[in-house]
Amino acid sequence: MENNQARPNKQLLHLVFGGEVASLDGIEFKNLESLDVVGIYPNYATAYDAWKAAAQSSVDNAQMRYFIVHMHRLLEPQKSEDVRDETDQ
């Protein structure tokens, strides 16, 4: 069990966005101008909740896909091996 007082929660930014894909087996978007940027979140758990809500709201459109981008890995790639979030095993 981790001691949260010894190590404060580190801000690990995550972007949630989505849009209609050109085909069901790809990730190329039909129209980049109509992408839905849901938001930027301070941790994976919050981003996951936002992703799930957005994905469930578009369940009737099979071509609508939402994604979670680990921005902290893009912003500091040299630290990506040292920093782990809830999705890392």
C-alpha cells in the first residue's frame, strides 16, 4: 500500500477527444473541423469518466469514436518511462 503523504499526486494530463471515423476499422477522421474536444484532465481516472460519458452519448453512431491521449507522455517523453499512471501495468 502506498503512502500518499510521502508522495503527492503528480499531475498527469490527459486529453479526451473524438469524432466520426472514415471507416469502422480505422482511426482516420471524416472531418477534422468537427472533432469533439471533450477536455483536458489532471489524471487518467477523471479522463476515463469523461471518455466513457462521451462515448456512451454517441452510442447510436457506430462511426463516432472517442480517445484518451496521455499528454504527460508527449510533453515529457524522457520521463515517460519513470512516470506511471493507472493504465500502466
